[in-house]
Amino acid sequence: MATFLHRIGRRAFQRRWLVLLLWAVVLGVAGAAAAGSSGGGSSSVTLPGIEAQKAYDLLGKKFPAANADGASARVVVRAPEGQKLTGSEPKAEVKALLKDLKQSSPRVASVTDPFTAKTIGADRTTGYAQVTYSAKAADLTDADHNHFDKALEEARAKGLTAEASGSALTATSEGGSSEAIGFALAALILVVTFGSFAAAGMPLLTAVVGVGITISTLTALTSALNLNTSTSALASMLGIAVGIDYALFIVSRYRSERAADHDAREAAARANGTAGSAVVFAGLTVVIALVGLAVVNLPILTAMGLAAAGAVVVAVLVAVTLVPALLSLAPERVLGRARRRPKKAPKEAPSKKPLGERWAAFILRRPWKVLLVSVAGLVLIALPTTRLELGLADDGSKPPSTTERKAYDMLTESFGPGFNGPLTIVVTDSDTAATKKAVGELSDSITGMKDVAAVTPAAYNPAGDTAIVTVVPNSAPTSEKTKTLVRDIRDRAKDVRAATGAEGLVSGTTALNLDVAAKFASAIVPYLLLVVGLAFLVLILVFRSILVPLKAAVGFLLSVLAAFGAMVAVFQWGWFKDLLGLQTTGPVNSLVPILAVGIVFGLAMDYQVFLVTRIRESYVHGAGAREAIADGFRHSGKVVTAAALIMTGVFGGFVGSDDTLLKSLGFALASAVVFDAFVVRMTIVSAVLALLGDRAWSLPAWIDRRLPHVDIEGEKLAHSGSSAPQPAGTEADFTRVG
């Protein structure tokens, strides 16, 4: 591997203009494809294989008119203080609002009247109208949105409180600002780390190219594949983070090779052969973890995993081809002004050792104490994980300042907490008589259950073989009482089916949350077995060891559990929520844990590969086990720290997003990177390596004989004479990078 990437690095350095042209063409083609696409991602989540989704799909078949693809909006209105909507003046203002809504767009198909539809609360202060469109949400124009907003503003000017929710509203995206924050922090860290604007700019430039290609490709495919709107955001988030980090490691290794007196071309080739090999295998572990999300068998997770994996693949390809080409454009400026100066005669007083080397020395002196304290600290932080609550995002989880959240709260106040999370019971059988009998028995049973506010009369499809019964709970969608109600209804539906033969399915927000939680619980074990198993094999191949991959997997579990504990403390309990700008607390988005598990595992293996390969490289080249740890920190401690801070900044930037999925996922990933890079990889792993000594790098002979030798440490390069060092005193002769 090292020899192969060495050749690629050398050729990319020599033929820089061809490499630059090829990547420019790829970026241009992807951009042109994106420009010609209609875009328009979906915000809906499809979860096949669960009862709630089965009920929804059945409704689409049996009640096609009620499940049209057109956009919709619910407009909630409230009379001025001290007045009723049924009063003459407020009623006239509501009628005027309804007229404005009908005329707001030629795509408006219908607007219900709350007075005739009887959608006014018992207190007669609040009501709602349903606006349906003949076009999909993605096809609505800015003019449609502007006229809709203007109608609401005019109603507010007349004294009404008017808020709205639904797919017809303009989708807001904070991705751009989140990415800008991540880029700004990354740029600052890179400049401080390298002391050179040229060196700092290369990782940023390659990340822009990689993410640009990925996002343009996804934009071109979004409409055809009906990708979720969060898919591109996740790919962008991960593409930026790994794109910067992978280029960072190669540029840093180039500077080290120049410090060892190799000329620019050979230094770039060797950097690509050694650090580039680590990048390839690190990227491979991330891709395995992300592609493995397909095991869960949920289309949204599969799409997000494949898109993010694609971003990582592009980042790896850019790093091992474009970075050497860019290095050829500024081979000396990348070194920084201080690094380009000739070496001075050494002073009598020894210089202060780098922080990484001092930290390694501290660990080597007290490995047992460091190990126990670090593990205990992560376990303590992980304890809140036992209280983790999951739920899919709804308008109640949005910031209080949004019109969707205001509409949600108004409906809760006037119609009860269960109004925003009704349960839909779908009863079906080919025998219409069986369907009617089952509906009667179920309706009677549900009416007598606890926590039921209302049960609507059954609505039948034209064929009469399927019916819908809507149940409004007394409690909120996330309440334990509502969850118990769902279970009770499902148990009763089984009894009714046994008696009548008709199937009863329960859907709705609470039912969906229960089903998703059960789906993830059944999928997490096979997912972890597959991903950890494959990555374990890759790491055995890389490190020629059993114990090193084993402790890498255990360290990952500590990192991810600590991240989940921190997420529960912040997003559920509200700790430090003001510091993070978090406006609401509640259950964590159901998609976050399994997404975080996949991504964190991949990133954890990233830092395992980047740090431990340098330690193994020193060990393979003759250093003792403890000496190799110190040498690995001397060469990689600073750059691993910078890489971890960059990833933390990129992921942390998404905490400011209004998208609850991206907000909680960004926090989980940022905290996991901190725990994994600084506590697990740079502390626990080093302590364990110190305690194991030479045993850490042992491999049974029968396994060693059967494994191919990938030479990730560049051992063959070390023994090759392809490039002799330059004579002392040349421009490349400067102090070794710490």
C-alpha cells in the first residue's frame, strides 16, 4: 500500500496541472448536473417494516384522495384578548383571512372553514383551517410562500393571532451558517498548527473541492431518488470534517519528511505513502461503518449512510491525489517562514519538549492511575444514557420563536395536549361485514380506555372494506400514558382480529416512536457485530495485532456511551442549554443514536489509525514498546490534537441549526470526538499500550502467515534508496516538526 501510494504521490507531484485539471473537470461536471436538477428533497421519513408505516401505506392505497402528494398547511387563529372567534368582528376577520389564503396562489386546491368544519375549540377563542395545494411542497414558488405569509401578516395586523404549520411552509436551512462556523474554526486551528497560510489553506481547499463534488452529485440525484433533506447536510458535515483532517495529516507528514532532509518531490511521495496509507485505511473503516447502516433496513438511514460514505470516499481520493499536486505549487511556502530558516547552532540549555511528548511521558510514568481515572470519568459521564428517551421530531420540538411551534402550542392550549398527536386506527378486511364488526368492537373498547379524550366515528372507503378511526389522547404524544394507550389498543386489536378476522393497525406520532425504538433495538446488535467485526479484521491487517484492535473497539464503546450521556444531560435535562443556545428540551431524535454509533465508530478508528500507526511505525523501525509511544506522540500528538479540534468545531457548528436532527447529531459527534481523541486514543490507549509492552504487537504465527502485508508504516520506503537526503545546509534543512 505504501509503495503504491508513494508512486501516486510522486506522479501527482510531477503532473500537477493534469491532476488539477481532472479534479476541476469532475467538479464542473458535478456542478453542471446539480444546476440542471430540479432539486427538491423530501422532508418525510419512510420507515418500512413497522406497524405505523404499514398503516400509513394502507391509507395511501385505500384512501388515495386523503393521501395526495400535494402540500398542506394548518393555519391556527385566535381571537383578540377577551373576545371569541364566533363574535361578529373576529369572525369577519377570519373570513377575510380565508379569502386571502384561497387567493394566495393558483396552486391552492381548498381552504376549510373552521366555522362550518367545526374546528373551533370549546373555549371558542381558537380554531384552525386546513389549506391544501395541488402541487408538491418542493414545487411551490417563492411567490406562493410570500403571499401565504402576507395573508397571515394582514390577519395579525387586524388583531388576530395567526400562526401556521405544515409542509407548505418555507423550509429553513441553517446548514450554510453551520458550515461557515466550522470552516472558520478549522482555518484558525490550521494557521496556529502550521504557522503558514499556504499549509493551512490546502486542507481547506481540498475539503471545498471534495464537499463541492459530493453535494453537487447529491443535488443532482435528490429529485430522482427522493432523498431526505437531511441527507446532504450530513454528507456535508462529515465531508468537511474528514476532508480537512485527511489533507492535514498528509501535509503535516510532508513537513516532517522535509525536516528529515528529503527533497520536495520525495517528501510529498513519502507523505502520501505513509500518512496517505493511514488515510486510506481510516477512510475504509468510516465507510464500513456508514454503509453498514443498511443493515437496519430503514431507507432514510441507508440513504444517509451511503451519501456520507460517498463523501468520505471522495475525501480520501482528493487527499491522496490533489494534496501532492497542491504541494508541488508551494513546496517551500507550506513549510512556514520559521521552518525555512537554516538551522542554528544548538544552545547549551535544552529546549522544552513538545506538549505531546510530555503528555506521553506522564502516561508512561503512571499508566495504571491514568487508565483507571480516565475510564471512571467516561463511565460517570455515560451514566445519564440509562435515561435516554427517543422520539421523532415534530413541531413541538422546534424553537418557541417559530410559527410552527406557536401553532402547536395554541392547539395544545385550546384542544388539549393529545390533539397534536392523534392516533389513527386503520381496520381492514376483504369482508366488509368483518370490517364493520371489528370497527364496532374496537371503538367501544377504546372509548372505555383510560387517557382517551375522544374517539371519532369511523370513516369508510368507497369499497367499505377499510375504515379509519381517530383517537385523541388526553396526554401529549411523548407521554408514558399515551405510549401505554398505544400498547393497550394494539393488544385489543389482536383480540378483535382473532374474533373477526379483520386487521387493526395503529399509527400516529406515539405509535411511530414506539415502532422505531423497537426497530432500532432489534437492529443495533447485528449492526454492531457486522461493523465492528469487519473493522476488527481491517485493523488486524493494519496493526498485525489482536489486542490493539480489541482495545480500539472497547474504547469506542466508552466514547459513544459518554457522548450519549452528555446528550441526555443537555437535550433532555437542559444542563448548559443556555450556553449552547438550546431553546427546548425533550426526547432525542430517534435517528440520532444509530447514526452517531456508525459515524463515531468510523471516526474513532480514524484517530486509532492516525496515532497508533505512527507508534507502530516507530516500533517496526526498531524502537522499544514504551519508546515507540513517546515517539508516536512526538510526531503525531500535535496534528492529532489539531484534527480533533477541527472535527469538534465542524460538528459543533451544527448545534446552532434549527434542524433538531442536525442539532443533536452535531452535539453527539462533537462530544464523541473530544472523548475519543483526547481521553480514549491519547490517554487510555497509550496507557494500555504501555502496560502491554511488546505483547500489544504480537500476532499468532498462523494468522500472520495468512495475512497480506499492507506496509502501512512505509517499511519498504524506509529501506529504499529512491531519494537520498539532501546535503546539510540546503533550504530544506530545518528543525524537525514536533
